[in-house]
Amino acid sequence: MTKILVTYGTAAGSTAGVAEAIGEALKESGAQVDVVRAKEAPKAAGYDAVVLGSGVRAFKTYAEARRYAQVNQDALAKVPVATFVVCGAMREGTEEKKAEALKYAATLLPEGSAVKPVDVGLFAGAVIYEQMSWLTGMMLKKVFKDPGGDYRDWDKIRAWAKQVAPALVEQEAASA
């Protein structure tokens, strides 16, 4: 059975929900799936495939996800890897905003890394003020005039995970 790790960086939990949905959809492919926050995740060496994701805040992916990729880059280079980002840019979903989100996704892996994602998921997140620090919430409300809300498209998230599952499993079988 293929063993897949879904790991992610988050601050307020929006990305955790996305990672859980991805994990559930991947389980439907018959894989064993562990969903673990990056700062608590086990080494990648014990997995046949890895899905690495992060939320975006202040125009950056979270350091915990980038650090996980850096520390585990040798192991990640030996297995199929998919990446995803959860960000406000994807609320609109225009080509310009997709290009912006792809730039964020590219920062998840170390520059010059041998790791090449089999696919990249781009998703809108949630702005739930009750789950944020007072300062972050104030900045979003006052500076960015963000009304808050949950913009995650669960059908799109699950569809991406189901679409990427064969690439994770097939490539693992091919390299074994």
C-alpha cells in the first residue's frame, strides 16, 4: 500500500482544513495517508509520496513548510511530490491571480532543488477573524479592507487531490 504524507504550514487553521480534505480524498485511492502539520511532521524518508502545502500571509508561504522541504529535500527528491498553496489571490481565480499563487507555490521548495512537483494545487482560503491574532485581524480589516469569510471550494480541493492521486501512486510504483 502506498504511504502518503500530507504536510502543511498554517497560522489560523484554514490550510489545515484544506490538508485534511486532500488527505481524505487521497485515502479514496487506497493509499495510507498521514496528515500532519509541517513543524510536527515525521521525516519524508518513510513515505512513498508527499504532498506539501502552505497558507500565504504577508505575501509569503509559512516558514515551517519551507523548512520542512529544506530539511527533507534529499528524501523528497526520491519520491513523487505535489505542492499546494492556500491564498487570498485565488478568491478571484483569474490568470493573473493564478500566476501570483504559482509564484508563492514555487517558494515552498528550496531554490535549485532537485524536487519537481508532479502537480501544484492553488486554492482560496478562509479569513476567520476569531482564529487570528488581534494584530493580524486588524491589519486585514483596516489595511486590506478584507471582510472575512470562508472562500475554500471543497469540491475543487477534493477534485484536485483525486486528480493528483494517480500521479503520486503511479510514479511511486514506477520508481520502486
